[in-house]
Amino acid sequence: MFWRQAENVIQSALAQQELLPISTEPTVLHEQGVDFVLHLKNQNSQIKFSPKPKDFNPFLPYEPPMYVADALEEHVCLLNKFPVLSPHLLICAKTFVEQTTPLTLSDFRAWLIGFDADDVLGFYNGGPVAGASQPHRHMQLVKTQIPLLPAIVDGALPFNHRLYRYDKLEPSALYTDYLSGMKALALYDPQQCQPHNLLLGSDWMLIVPRSSNNLDGIFANGINYAGHFLLANHAQIAWLQEFG
């Protein structure tokens, strides 16, 4: 339901110069049978990553031009003001909830409203080490190709993770498996979970523990585990090609 409303909001926000995409047209890096998608930062990224006051919270209050719709009682759907991909939606708690505390059943219920097509990807950055840029609870939604999808669903990812498959995404089943996976990976804490990324596809959920938010200055959040990279310059592309 969000996507049709979002298209109108995107056009309005662009016309008002309130929506500031932060990447150029993507290029493809073919590596080990996967067409990874590389996005280069543009000048708008300087605005996004400029220093902010310590108590700055873009979601409370949110900017009215970013509003798409309410998402049940406890959440609101907003445009990402600085998207790498477009459309890029955020499902934000209406009151402040720490990004590092465990997700709740109501979070999953609100998040799943955006899963009304097969090309929707959801991702969640559990804390700064996992790539979260804001401490306020927000889950993310994009419509995009998923270069790593075959490796994800085949269980072929060469690092520690938990994968769950479904015939249909259902909030209570996702929430139960999320708690189980977080505990199995020693990530769960009722006050502050260990750093992790969570990805949702049309019929799967992936949990990935994190120990660092970057490698040689190339930063990674949840969308990297789908096969997308946001890079600062061509030197980082060259480094990534060399590193593999």
C-alpha cells in the first residue's frame, strides 16, 4: 500500500528540493558469479554526512514533505530523505525507541505492510557498528534487484548467519524466528542487542552478526548483504575490485 502513495510524495519532495538522492547512476562489478551493484556518492552526501547536534533526530519530529502514511498505531512510513535507491521508505516508531533494543511484534507488523510485491527488500541496521546512522527505531524498505539472492536462499553465504524460509511472510512467525536466531547467534539482549543486520525478502529472513561498520573506509549496512555498495570515489571502486 505504501508504494503507490510514495510515488506521489517523491515527486512533490523532489519538486520542493526536499528529497536529496546521494548516489550517481550505478555500475556493476562482476565477482564470483555475482553482479554486485556499486553506487558512487554525489554532492548531496555531504549534506547527509555533515556533523549534526548530539540530540538531532530526523524522525521526531519528521519533516512533513517526507510523510507517506501511518503504519498501524505505533509507526509511520516516511521517505528516506537521502536515498541511495529510489523509492526508499522508512518505517519509524512514532515515539523514541532505541535502534539497539530488540525488534517487537508490532515492528514486524508495521514493516510487513510494505511487502506487497516480490521485488521488495527490507533491511534493518542494529546499531552504529551495523551501519545505523540514527538511534531512533526505523526499518527500511526498497524495491530493487538482490544480486546475492541465490547465495542467500541456497545457504551459501560464507560467514556466520541465520536464514529462515517461508511460504508467506507472517508477523508472528517472523518474530518467533527473529528471537530464536538472535539468541542462537548470541546477539539478543533485552536492553541492548549486539550489532547485527536483518534482511527480509519476499519469502526469507536473514540475520547477520556485525563486528565492524567498515573495511578500509568502505562502510557497510544491511543493504550490502543484498549485494549493493555505496562508495565515496573511484579509488574505492578500484580497491574493491582488487580486494575482491
